[in-house]
Amino acid sequence: MRPTQKLIALAATTIATVMSGVLVTAPATATSNAGPPGAEPLSSLVVCSFPPYFPVAGNWDGAGGDGPGALGNAGGEYSWALRNGPNAGQPDYSTFSYGRYAPSGCAVVGNWDGLGGDGPGVVYSNGQTLEWHLRNGPNGGNPDYTVTFL
Ligand SMILES: [Ca+2]
Ligand SMILES: [Ca+2]
């Protein structure tokens, strides 16, 4: 799956998220307290949030298909727990922190460099532009790309 197929697109009236290749949208006027723990009341709806987690999917190891991931809020950062296969078990990678948790942020997944597997990303909005912090590997660290897009 191409990275652009997994990107989350934010617009003034819509938050859209792509998880496992399925685009889900919700009107920003929807009200919900379904954000991650500690989140401020949302003026827009985060789709598929199951506090304290919300799901993502990606081909973390770059082999075969996608696997599930669960994100949480660990002390103000997104915590990522990732599994390679679509089956039960422990995470295949040490749970890591990546991205500053913010009510104006949203996690994304993609194969940003086109090599190996998918990596994490976090998108922040200042209400006018989106800033994408993207990392190649399924681990914590500095972003490999910081991009203002839209
Ligand atoms: Ca895989
Ligand atoms: Ca990659």
C-alpha cells in the first residue's frame, strides 16, 4: 500500500483517518469524549478510539501483510505497541514512545521511504497547516521527515 493511501487528511469540517486501508470520516461537528485519556474535550471526533487505546495498522516488518497496533498516551507522548501478524499475542517490538500527544495531533502510519516496512507518524494542526513528523522504523527517536503539507 502506498503511503499516500494511508495518510490522514484533515480539513476544516472533517477529520479523516485511514486505518488498514479503509477511509473513515466523521464530521467535525460531532461531539465526543472518545479521545485518549487526558484529552481535552474534542471539538472534532477522533474515529475509532477505544480509551485508553486507539488502533492503527501497518506492515511494520515489511514482509507479508499488515498487523495491528495500539496507541496510548504515555506521559504526554504517543506509546506504540505493534504486532506483525493479524493474530493474538504480545507486541513484536518493544513498546516505544513517538510523537507528542496533543489534542490537535493525530497518529498516522506509512512506508515513508519506500523501503522495508511502515513507520509511525504524527500530524499536528495549528488550524491552518498540517505538520507531519514521520519516522521510518517501528521505534522511537527523532522524525526522519518533518513536513508541512496542507
Ligand atoms: Ca508484515
Ligand atoms: Ca519504510
